[in-house]
Amino acid sequence: MSINFEKAFGVHEAALNIRSQRAEVLANNLANADTPNFKARDIDFSQALLQAQSNLASGLKRTSAKHIDSRIGTDIPGLSYRVPFQPDTGDGNSVDAQVEQTKFAENAMQYQATLRFLDGKVKGLMKAIRGE
């Protein structure tokens, strides 16, 4: 009997990838907090996860290294501009550093929670393999 890792881990691999991409987007926002006309962006995690689930369900996979990766050239699902809480400061920048830091910390905690969940799954699989 073989172990199907897609069934064992579910959508959590995609969740980690989305959280990682979101961390990059939020870090980019923070890095450009003083850049004139920079517009803050964020990833809608729910929308991106739904897109990832539909991609998993469709079963589209590369069966050969010679096939073209369909993800090349596409935007990150759920990526959009953030609506600022305060009016424009005059330089056209929509980054609020406090909001970005809060979102970044929240995303980091959720990333860690997903890692811990997956760690528990792996430990459970290891116990099953060992027959414990």
C-alpha cells in the first residue's frame, strides 16, 4: 500500500506557498514605504487558496520536463492593491508601515501554524510507517 502525499497533506502545501508569497509582497511594501507613488499590495489568502484548490482538483500536472509550466507569466492569484485607511500623504504612496508590519506578523504566525500542522501530519505518517 503506497502513501499518497497529496491526500495526506491536502492543500497545506499550497497554503505554505501562498503564505510565503504573501510575506514577499508585504516585505516589498515595507521596503517601499518611502518610495513616491508606490501602491501597497496584498494577497487575498482565501481567494488564492480557492484558486490553488481548483488547480489541484483539475489535475493539471507536468508529466514531462519538456512541457511548458502553465504558471509562468501569470499573476499571483488574489494579488491586488490595498485600499489605504488614510488619505494620500501627498507623495502618492499608499503604504502604512504599521498596517504592513501587523499584516506581516499575522502572516508569519499563520505560516508557523501551518508548519506545525504539517509537522504533526508527518509525525503521524512516520508512526504509521513504523507500526507504532
